Amino acid sequence: MKDEVTKMMEEMKKGYPGVYKIILDERNIYLTAMLQATVRQKQKVTKEISEDGFVPPVVVAVVGIAHQQGIQDLLNTSIIISSLLSRLISTNFSNYKD
């Protein structure tokens, strides 16, 4: 299944690079940024569990097969959410015409 999806994504990238950029590349960046933000949020627990009252969260992400590799590749990259959002908001979508 993964091989078929990879092949379809490569065909999309060649035939519709603007669509590919929005649907896959930018979405991967956004999803990764949201996962990173979630991981940074410590969870409040009782002092019996942790002395400072906080523990790191356990995060389970369910994503589509087309996004798995892209997110894995980006996870160790620092993504600044404010710059990401300002870039996405200011995007001129007419640049994505094929």
C-alpha cells in the first residue's frame, strides 16, 4: 500500500507541483509544528506522581500514510509556529497555478 501511495505522490509532484506543495509539504510542516507544540506542553499531575507536579506528555499521532515520512523527516527540525503561520496567511495562492 505504501509503495502505491508513494508512486501517486511522485506523480502528483511532477504533474501538479503547486497542489503537492500545499497538500503535502506545507501540511507536513504544519502537522509537525503542532506535534512539537504539544510535546512541549507539560501535563499537570499530582505531587505524588512528580515532585514538580508536571510530566512530559505522551503523544500518539494518527496521520495519513502520505504524511508519515514527511513528518518523520521534520520532527527533529525546529519549526517556529508564528513564522509558519504568517507565511501561510500571506501566501498568494495564485502562485500555485500549474
